[in-house]
Amino acid sequence: MTEEGPKKVESESPSNPPAPTETTPSHAAPQPLVVHHTPKDDVAEDKSVTPQPSPPAHDSKPLPIIEKTNEVAEEEPTEGSVNRDTVLARVATEKRLSLIKAWEESEKSKAENKAHKKLSAISAWENSKKAASEAELRKIEEQLEKQKAEYEEKLKNKIATIHREAEEKRAMIEAKKGEEFLKAEETAAKYRATGTAPKKLLGFF
């Protein structure tokens, strides 16, 4: 069994075919077929002792192609994952910007409504104050009109009183003048009757 093991090893390496020995007769050329019928246990023992030969040169050529194919296959998912991450990042950014825009519009709407309420309150306050002031002004005007009428009435009465007093004074002066005229006529008649002249001429001469 130990002699058949090296023969099996030599038959498996294509680069070193077994050379015919002197002890092997010429009619024993098809011995490699007989070697293949050796028991599996012997082959396993020989393999554990003898190192495996390197693979043939023509078998090692496709290996770089297979590795490159694996690298390409690995790069494609990497590119896909990068594109997916980019899309997800863009979607997240757009979502964030949408939320910010919605928040901004909401805050502006709140500020607009708040300002509108305050402006409405100021307008209502202004109108109320104006109405109160106008009512007070009308009341004062009414009071002034009433006072004016009262003052006019008083002034008219005062003017009438003054006029009446003046007429009375004129009447008294006229009456006194008539009395003086009458007295002067009587005195002159007396002077004529007696033939005397008045001693005092009242400063005429």
C-alpha cells in the first residue's frame, strides 16, 4: 500500500508524468488506471503526508476575473447605497425645509392675527373716544347755546331797562325845562307889569 501511494501522487501532477522504471515491464503502461482503484483510506493517508501540488497555470487565470467581478459586484451596491443615502438625505432636507416653511407661515399668521386684533382694538378704542368727545362737545355746545340764549335775554332786558331809564330821565328833563320856561314867562310878565328890569341878566350881557 505504501508503494502505490507515491504512484498516485505522481499520476495526479500533470506537470511531472511518471517515468518508466527498469523494474516496470513495457506491458504495464496502463498502470495509472489501476492506481485509481486504490482504496479511499490509502489516498487520504497519502494526501495527509504529501502536500498538494499547486494548481495548473491555466486554472489560475480566471481567478483574477472572478475577483474583479466580485469587486464590481461589491462596488455596485456601494454606489447604490450612496445614491440611496443621498436621496434619503435630500428627502430629509426637503422635509425639514417644509416643516420650517410651515412653521414660518404659522408664526407669520399668528403675528398677523395678533396685530390685526390689536389694531381692531385700537380702532374701536379710537372710535369710542371720538364718539365720547363729540358727544361732550355737543353737550357743551348745547349748554353754550342755552347760556347764550340766556345771556341774550338778559342783555335784551338790560338794554330795555337802560332805554326805559333814559326815557324817564329825558322826560324829567323835559318836564323841568317846561317848568323853567313857565317860571321865566311869569317873571317876565311881572317885570313888564311893574316896569322894572331884572337885576341879574344871567350873564347874557
